[in-house]
Amino acid sequence: MGPSWREVARYRTAVLTRHRVRTKRAALAFVNHLGFCYAFTSGPGGLPGLFDVLATRSVNRRWEWAWQWKDELATEKKLLYGKVIRRKPTYVSLRFVPHFFTLTGNAGEADDYLQAYREGRLSLLAREIYEHVRGHGPCSTWMLRKQFVSRSERGAALHHSAQGAAFHRALSDLQGRFLISKVGESERGSYSFIWDTFDRWLPQVVRAAGTITTARAATEVLERYLRTTGAAPATEMTRLFDLSPRLLADAEQALGGVAHRLAINGDEAFVHTALLSWLRQRRAGATRR
């Protein structure tokens, strides 16, 4: 008998219960163990967030720890922090950053951003912001907002003006396409991130990505995702990682011994063998009792 979604949820809980995080070092170990997760709360695709394993019930302490650690870990180049998965703040282990870079379609060339723009995957505003950062070096969000949002709309709430919303959407798109990266924080005047081009910030990742095929990148990202979540519908995986049907089919073939298509409560899903093994042990224990 195959798993139920209720059993999948229990598996996900079991994966997390072995982690209790109260230090920056433990937070980094958690991210490295999973490969990638959301930086704060859990979110789309059943991926957990760091909040799920913080060893405190205090909401204030959760935010204090998580906010401080994401600044320090990213600035120290211990991991990547950015809006990588579904425009949601995400941590990616350095081991998997080259894989995500490869999945964007970037070739590691100076005109990657122009190619994305020509293909309609970047707005004109995003292209202009990238060119500004490329030409001027590291820039704070405040400096970029001053450059690209009109004075009349600059005082509006963060996302409440049309120009402000477009500006922040462009920053999210540039992060998600691994064209810019957060490299620090500025507290002069008001707190804001400092951005630089991704290839200047992590050139070793760009070089490593050049050795990874798109099919391999998709296969290894999906294997780690399914190991963490246990199971997921194919449609959810394609949305989460922006995979084409052809790329998903190639990854499925490569994952033949690790993940299988099974029905879960009538839904067709990819199921990791780690979930099936956990389920067998759990059911065997219940039978003995």
C-alpha cells in the first residue's frame, strides 16, 4: 500500500525533529544538511523554513536570531541568501548554488542578462538596474531606489506605489536569475541591503556551474527536494523550480532508483525511497505492537 498525504506530513515532521537550532553554526549545518530551505517560515512546495527548527518559542527571538544569522552567513559567503524559490527568501547551501545557477539558463557570460531580457524573462527596469550595478559596483537598495524610483513615489510605503512595486519585483527577478546577489548591509540613514553582480560576488560558483549540465542540476536538486519533503506532485515541482516538461522527464529517468511515480490519495506524485523506507519501518513497528 502506498503512502497517504497524512503520512507524508508525518515524514516531513520526522525529518525536522532531529534538528534543534539555537546558534548560527547550527543554522548553517541545517541548511547544508537539507541543501536549501526557506530563510524564515515554511512555504510553497512543502519546503521547511529555518523557523521550523529554531529551539525557542519566542516569536521575537526567532526573528532576532534568523535576521542576524542571514546577514552574517550571507556576508561571510557561508551560504547564499536571496529570493530564489517562488520569490520567497531562501537559503541555498554552497554545494547547490551552482545547480540553481545552471537551472536559470545562464552561461556565465557577460551578456547573460541581455539574453534573459531578449527572451522576455527580465523587464526593462531589471535590465537597467543590472547595468547600473555592473557599471557602478556594489549599490545599496536605497541608492538604487533613489536612481530608479521617482522622488514623488519614493516616500510611499515599500510596495504601495506602482514604481516601488516594479522596482522590488525587478530586484526579485534579478536575484532569482542569479544576476545580482546580496553582499552586505548598509545602516547609514536606513537599513538596506547592498547588491553586486553575482559573478563578481561568487565567481567560483559560476566556474563550477560550467561543469554541471542542466539535466544533472535538475536531477540533483529534485533528489534533495524529495528527500526533504518525501513526495510531491510533478506539477508542484515544475512550478517550484521552473522546470520544462522535457527537463522533468530527463530528471525522472535519472532518478529511477531513487524516486518513483505513485498515487497518493488519488494524486500522481513523485515519491522518494527515503519516505518508503521510513514508512515500512513505521508500519512494521505498529504491527509488532
